[in-house]
Amino acid sequence: MYEKIVVPLDGSKIGEAALPYVEDLVSKFSSEVEVEVVLLQVLSSVTHAVLSGPAIVDIPYTDKEIEQIKNHILNYLNKAGEMLRNKGVRVTTKVAIGDTSEEIIKTAEEINANFIAMSTHGRSGLSRLAFGSITEKVLRREGNIPIIVVRAQEQAEKE
């Protein structure tokens, strides 16, 4: 038997809140179950804003800059996966470019994931409207891949 889990991360402690739950869940699988955890980060913008006089202009990153950003993200994802690797879990990393919620779903479908495990800020009301919710967009998508949602603890939100 083989289990594949997609864990989207954004580089924050809040984003990493799902990792201990995944680690705990994986420890409960039988030794006959092979587990692969795919740590995913999505680069949603390939431009950066530059102030030019009174205007702000979006300038595309160069191919070299995108490669540097991807390498930085891969280093982060590899570090984030160390604890799971130390427990004998196969961890792979992926950087995608595009709409975050779409890329999470696309990755899960491409690898035939058994589920997606992700964290949420747990915002509501105006805060949620202002910032949007990647988790909510993933939850509302059509499909049949189960999703485990972990609410980040307040201390992680302060870091």
C-alpha cells in the first residue's frame, strides 16, 4: 500500500502548522505502508514592484532571478521536511508557478494524492475578505481528494 500526501507550505510558521499532524498521522500507518509526503510551495507572482517616480511598476523577474527564488524555496522545503525524513518518510519537494489554490489541486491530482494536509489562519469576517483564503479555495474545489485542515496556533501567528 502507498500513501501520498501533499502539504502546501508558504514559508511561514503558520504554513508549517500541518507538519506535526502529518508526522503524527504517518507514525500511525502500518510499517507495510509506504508514505510519500510532497512539500509544495507555489510562486504566485513572477513580478516585483518597482517605484518609478509617482507610479509603481510591476517588473518581471529574469529567468536567473526565478531560478534563484526556486532554489531558495527548495532549500526551505528540504529543511521543513527534515523531521519527516528523520522518521523514515520519503519526502519530495516541488515548486510550482501559478495560482496557489489551482497549483495545490493540480499537484495533488497529478500524483494521485490520497489527501492534502494544509494549515489555515482561521480568519473570518472582514479579515478573510481582505486577505482571501487559499485553504477555502482548495476546500471549495470540485474533486474527491480529502483535505485535512489544521488551524495554526496563535503563537505561530505572532511569529
